[in-house]
Amino acid sequence: MEYLYETHVHTSESSRCGVSSGAEFARHFASLGYRGMFVTDHFLNGNTVVPAELPWAERIAWFCRGYEAAAREGQRVGLDVFFGWEFHCGWPHLLTYGLDQAWLLAHPDLLEWDIVRYCDQVHADGGAIVQAHPFQDGMAVIQLMPARTDAIEVANACRPEITNRRAREFAVSYNLPQTAGSDIHDISQKRLCGVTCSRRLADGRDYVRALKAGETTIFDVIRPAGK
């Protein structure tokens, strides 16, 4: 049996670019036969709707709204929903898995960290980092983090094939695990990328363990019209 997972989701509650809500995404992926999804809204240094003037605890509570809505609906419809986020350091966008809201609350100076400190602290505390869509045409500076990245997103449904191909070449060059995600903002999106696994994943840390162990397989599909 193969379990399907979406690894890269932006909800309307937390991401400015999000169109569909967390609950809508949970129902959507459950209807498509997925076992689980990871909510990875843009963090507070990215394309977020969270007001910057709020106190840190209130900002984090707002940031988690999309995940929490998805998790509640996921429990109702039988979909595993996991927490993550997309941290921004200029162009490097770092999908972060395996940590929780309490970790965010414990680091009110998080937005002051440089990229190296961020990666090192995430790893020290048991989290993991996937560099999302590492290449983009037209960028003046592209920063790659092979020594501090656990895996590379090599199939992103919102990116052209040339940038996905460059991501695959980067991952192969550094012998890094490869993964995929839809980077989905709207349930109407037809192209979907993700991973399958022969076992049910327990959480974000387990997902990255499965990547490193070669237990996952990438998929990249176009949903037929009307589905």
C-alpha cells in the first residue's frame, strides 16, 4: 500500500498568497485519497498576513491559524495534518519540519537570526530543513545551503521544468535526498507534486527520516478536468 502526502501548502488564514483555507485543503486532499499533508505557511519574514505590530505570542497564534483549522478538519475527515513553515532568508526558502508552536514561542528573536544560525538551531532542536524551489530565473542572487539542508524540493508544481531540473541536478551533485511539493495555494490547482511512502508517517521528523532512508517516491501529476 502506498500513502500519499502533500508536503507544501499555503493557507488563506496565514499566507497572503493563500486562496483556500486550511479546512478546505484538508477536505480536498482527503477527497483525493491522500493520507496526510503538511501545512507550511509563509513565516513572519515572508508573504504573511500576520500584522507585524502584534506582540510575538499573538503573531505566532495568528500564524498557526491555518494549520489549526486544517488539523481540526483533518481529524474529522481522516487526514493526517502536520505542522511546518516556510522560513525566508532572502531567496532561500526553507521548509521547516519537526518543530512546533512552542518552539516558535520560545524564540522571540527568531527574525533577527541569520540563515546559518537558523539552520543550526533547527537541527540542534531536532527539526529538519528542505530547501524549497532553490532556483528561480531572474534572481540576482541564488543562495544554496547543501551543508545545512536535509533534502531538496526538486519537483514544485508552481515552478517551470527548467528550475525543477536545476534543483534535481543540485541535489544529485551533493547527494541530498529529493522530495516534491505542490506549493499549493488554491484547491483548484490541477498540477500536484508530492511523495508516496509505503508506511504511514508519524510526523515531520519521520517524514525527513523516510526521505533520508529512501522510503519515499516523488509524484508529479495533472488532475483531470472536473476533479
